[in-house]
Amino acid sequence: MKLQDFFAGNPSGALAFSGGVDSSLLVWAAAAYGKNWRAYYVHAAFQPAFELEDARRVAEQCGLPMTVLNVDILSNAAVTANPPDRCYHCKRAIFSTILAQAKADGFSLVIDGSNASDNAGDRPGMRALRELEVRSPLRECGLTKADVRRLSREAGLPTWDKPAYACLATRIPTGTPLKLETLAAVEKAEGALAAMGFRDFRVRVPDGALVQVTEAQLPLARARWADLQAVLIPLFGRAALDPKPRTPSL
């Protein structure tokens, strides 16, 4: 089955849109092949501001209407406790919000951007999607991450080479309670790295800030380390550069 076939068989519905590579391709396909689709972006403390900006840009380019839903995810105790299955509780909360709004807007079908490269076995969030009967057209069509990037490039989407970006909560060790100020500090720190020309990186906070960059950008990190410390130390008290290169995201 191709994406065109999926949307021919499902001409209307609600699309959970993150602003990332996968769901951006679905926005394009829904606009190109569907008849009555709407994108829903959930704005919460785990999403940096640039993701919403990217989502708006793609939705406007494709001509698909988009609704922004605000979710106070930190009011969910099962999420803020940051257990090993935090992603399950977070996905349940976020997609329950999307499902409720989609139903109010007249949509019975909700889809997400999980692709055929995603391993359901090691992703607690996948369990939430199954329980809520959210469909994943990219997986159903057998499209891998490489396929998604290729199709996105052919479609002229600006996200075709966008690095994978996990939510801000993944920067904090499991078992450490999630706090708004810590998430905001991580977002500010990663924004500073992006402004310095870094790409595909993480600022993790196991004890202070641990900067992880790809092997290609380790020389830049060492050259700009004083500048990085000037940003990170006021936010986290201490900072270190991980000597082990980060594996580039797909």
C-alpha cells in the first residue's frame, strides 16, 4: 500500500503533528491525497519553541489547517515522576487530548507519524497508541525513516534532512522528577548550541550539563568550549563535554 492509497481509503481524519520529519510527510500526503484532514499540534513543556514554528511552516506550505492544543503535561503525576514508562503516560495524555478534540471536530480517525523503522518493542509510547487505536500510515505502508526522508525531499519539504529530535524530558535521567525550570534550562542551552552552528546534539543533565555532539562536530565543540561554558554553567552549575561522539540521528 502507498500513502496515496491510504488517504484514498481514508479521505478525512485528524493528524497528530509534531513538526518532525515523519509527521511532516503525512501533512503533505493528507493535503495532496486526502479531502478533509486537519493537523493537531500539542504544545507542552516537553516541546521546544522551534518545533511549533517548524510545524506552522510545514502546515502553511502544504495548505493543511492546523490546531494547536495546549496541554499541562507537568500536572500529570505519572509523567513528572519520570518512571521508565514515562513515555507511555505522556502519550496517553497527549493523544487523549487530540482524540477528544478530533471527536469534537467531527473526526473519528486519528493518525500519527510512527514509521516502519520504529521498534515498537522498546517504545512504551507505542503501547498507548495501540490502546487508543491510533493508526500509523507510514508503518502500514512499510515506509522506513530513509523512505520518509527521500519522499520528503522529493515533495520539497524543509524537514527532509531535519535531525531526529526527542522531547526535552529525555535529557533527564529516569527517576529524576521533571521540573519546568530544568526543562526550560535545557531548551535554552540547546538553543544556544544551535545558534553556534551545532547540529544533531543533546544537552543532558545527569549532574550538571553533559554536552553530546557528533564526531564531525567535536572539533567545533572543543574550539567553542569557553563559549559553551559561559552559557551552561549559569544554567546548570557545571558542564562537561562527552568525549564519546554522539551517533548521528536518522
